[in-house]
Amino acid sequence: MSVAPGLQPESWHLLTLLERAPGLHVLADTLSDLVDDGHPVVAGTADLKYSNGLIRFQERHPDRFVQFGISEQHMVSTAAGLATTGLQPYVATFASFLALLACEQIRTDAAYTQLPVRLIGHHAGITLGFYGTSHHATEDLAIMRSIAGLTVIAPADPAQLGAALRASVDRPEPIYLRIGRGQEPAVYEDGDLSEFEIGKAIAHGAGEELTILATGSMVHPALQAAEALRAEGRSVGVLDVHTIKPLDEQAVLAAAARSERLMSVEEHNVLGGLGGAAAEVLSAHGAGTPLHRHGIRDEFSLIGPPTHLYRHYRLDAAGIAAEARELLDGAAR
Amino acid sequence: MTTAMSDETTAAEIARIEERARFARLETVRLISIAKTGHYASGFSCAEILATLYYGVMRLRRGEPDWPERDRFLFGKGHAAATLYPLLADWGFFPAAELDEYTRLGNAFGDHPDMTRIPGIDFSSGSLGHALSAGVGMALGGRMQGQDFTTYVLLGDGEQHEGQVWEAALHAAHHRVRDLVAIVDRNDHSLDGQIDGVTGIEPLLDKWRAFGWEAHEVDGHDAGALLALFRALAADRERTCPAVVVANTIKGKGISYMESEFGWHLGWLAPQDEANAIAELEGGR
């Protein structure tokens, strides 16, 4: 169906954008289902309902939707106010504007108060490609992780986002959920996640030579990379660390005990995110297993189409595999 | 006869509010003497506003700080919390003796109010500019759930510098959040001096009106005027927009040498000076 009379079916505009981001449907649809199930869920956004798909929530539950306009700081503080009345607010905007622009509101109004505010930072990492640094978020995990009392989750795919949202609903604490742009390939089927638990990492195979610790959008390419490496005869496993905080320390230490090497992969600065969190645990426990932190190396990303950026920064399957090969070969030398 | 009775009742209420405002100032002096530093002047400018809300306007239940139907109060200028704590203790929300350890290690009562530890504090504050947004959230949440409480948010005039105040002002007007009353304690000073010299905010009422609010101006130390205005706002069922009360006040009101001397934004009185200050406040009957 064309977006205007006489236009080709491939032409698109904002109102058909969502069709191209099926991963984001899960956000609105899960929240809508939670309202149907009787949960006092309220959803809001800062003038991005077509970008994050919350238009679908608004259509199903207009009385539970709050449009904040382009006022991210106000949105976070208001969500905290809503939570004091017994509601469960889920507010969403670009991760850059949520975790950086409204950082202090998250810290002071949601975390310090320990109110059940859910913060959805979407289009995180470098998914906004050539929009540039203002729209990238390669610092959010590090910032959010350092806020006391804030749970930090980076689901790997739409199914895991749905599971995380459902798992979040009865939790008393504030939660930051970091997601991509809704075009991420599926890692899981819904049925795979019946035992999903916030704070419990998911192991995909055991690697004697290497375990890749991956989070969020990097889980899928990490699994593909591990498969390629295994085809070469290497023993490589992947740990899906969907919860950055509280970190599943036992799973990280178990991987360190099992594998000769560890490599963290995240669409984030190598400082302070998953790699930083894992390094803290390893050093605290005296684990001697070397950890290689892979991600954006403390620089502002170039601009470009996201897939090109992933290739450039070795954050696609081939790049992660190449990084791992160098690591393992270097270790062997 | 009825009118005369009602006037008499009101006169008694006004006297009670004035007496509680004096109590709040005296307690502020006492608490700051414990902490050895504090915001005398910021608390003194809003003592009548707080006393009027807590003893003449807000729907509250003694000893029940979490009563769901209570009116809400958010203290944007949270640095004046020492003037509010004694009123909350007076309402039986916590034992007054807890204030004797004000600001001591691990105590719940600090320079800024903490909702997680102090019964009766409806929202934590300290970072200027947040409270009106949180108040919008409370009022919206109440409306979504069919509750009819009113949310009062007391802002500083220096706080008007914060951009988030105006995000909240736009949003509240757009959504016609009518059960929301903002109060601006216009004491004309922020930390660095007179507001006019720091960054001017006038004409303030025009600004709020331009943002879609019903704006009123009142003498912030006149308990009778405050009581009449707040009650009229609460009784007005026709208003469809939020309301703001710009209360003209004197920073440091009640202690002669503190009045409009911006240095007293923060300070401490040595024992003899404190005794003299108490005498001056007690003499102001």
C-alpha cells in the first residue's frame, strides 16, 4: 500500500515507519496486554510515538497514554509523580535523551525515591547511525549502572524485551531498559524465555577456549560468531548478559573458571558498561582469566548506516569472530 | 449572625495560622542550631504559606501521612525543609523528638526532604526544577484513577530559572491539570543576590498566564489573604486550567537584620545571637 496516491509501494513516511521496525511492536503490545491483564500500567513518550511504536499502545489504551512533548526531563520527573499514586509508568525516548539529557531526573526522582518507574531507552548505541553523536548512546550503560538502586537491562531481541517487560511489572524498583531500533534479528522464540529472570544470564554453550559475554544487540552477532569459530574447531560459548545490573556474578565467574579467555561485546563504550562490570567482578574475586573488552573504544562513533558502522567497529558477526580469532591466536603465540 | 460566626471562625483560624508560622520559624532556628548551618531566610519567607496550607487548606488526616485521599504537597525549594518538618511532626506523622537529631549521621532529616524516610514528605526534593513535574504526575495519576485530591507545589522564585519548570508549565496547561496549584515564593532573592541582578524573571504573572495558567498575586505573609485565596481556588469547580499563586514575600521575614539581606540565604547564629533571635520572634505576637 502506498503512502500517497501514485507513489510506489516502497516509498514510506513516518506513519509507516513502524512496519519496518517489527521489533518495536513488542514494546507497545506487551504494555497494552499488561493493561488488559489489570496492571496499572501507564505509557508515555516525548514526541516519539511513531519511532518507538507507542502509538499502538495509545490506540489500544488512550486513557493510559501520556504524550509529554519534547520534554524528556519533565517526562521522567512526571513519571515519578505518577508512580507515587500507584501507577506503573513506562516512559520511552531515544536512549541518548533519556540516559544523558534526563540523567539527573532519573537519579534523583526515580532512583533515590525508589519508585517503580520504567525507563525505555530505545535506539541505543549507534543504531541511529548517520544521525550523529547527539543521537548515539554509547555511555548509557555506564551512567545508569552507577546509579544506586537502578536495575539495568539490555534485552537481546523482541522476544526478550517482551519477557523483560513482563518480568518488570511487579518489581518495586526503578528499571532502565536499553533497546535498539526494532530491526534486530530474533535470538529467541517466545517459548525459549519461559524461565527468563531479571539478573540471571543465559548461557549458550560452554567454551573452553573462550566465552563471549554479550549484551543487547550484540547477542545475535556474538552467537553467529561463536558458531563460525566452532566450525573452525574452536571451543567457544556465549553468555547472554541481558541484565547489566544486578550482574549475574556467578555466571561470569563460572565462565571465567571454564574458559581460558573472556571477551565482552557491547554496542557501548568499552569503559563502564558490560566489560567494566565484568572486570570488576573478576578482579574482586581474583579470577585470573584475561578479559578482552570489545566495543566502541572510548571515542565518538563515526557516522554512517548502522550496518556499515557495525562492520567498521567489528560489531557484526564477522567482526566479532575476527576479534576473537586475533585474541585466541595472539594468546597461542 | 451566620456571617459574624463565620468571621469569628476565620479570625480564629488566621490567628492559629500566624501562631503556627511563628512556631515554624522558632523550630527552624532550633534545628539550624543543631546542624550549625541552614537556610533561615528561605524558610522564613514561606512560613505563612506553609502554615496556611497545613492548617487551613490541605485535606489531611492526623497521624496518617499515607492516607490516599490526602492533598499532596511538593517542596520545590526543598532547602527550606527545616521549616516544614516541625509542621509534619505537629500533624503526628512522626514523633517530634526525631527532629532533635536533625542532620546527625544517618538521620532521616537533612537539609532537603527525603520521601523514603520521612512520613508526610510526598516527594523528595533538593534539585530545583523537578517538583512541578512530579506534581503534574501526581495530579495526572489522581485524575486517571478518579481521585479528587489537590496537589500543591511550592516553588522558589530563583527556581523559575530552571527550564524544566516551564516544560511542566506547558504540559500541565495542555492537559488541563486543574487540581494543581503552584505557589511561587517571590522573596526576590536567590543565592547570589537579588533575582533582578542574577537573571530577571519578571513579569512573572504574565509569563504564567502566557503559559495557560490562571495566575494570582498575594501578600505571602498575610495569613488571611492566603487563606481566602487558597480556599477560593479549592472551591472553584469552574476552572479548567492549573493555577499559580505568586506570593510576594520578604526573605528572612521575622528577624530584622535578616530581612532582604541575601547573605542569610545560608548561615548560623551563635548562641547569644540565637537567643536574641528567638526573643525577637517570640516578641512578634
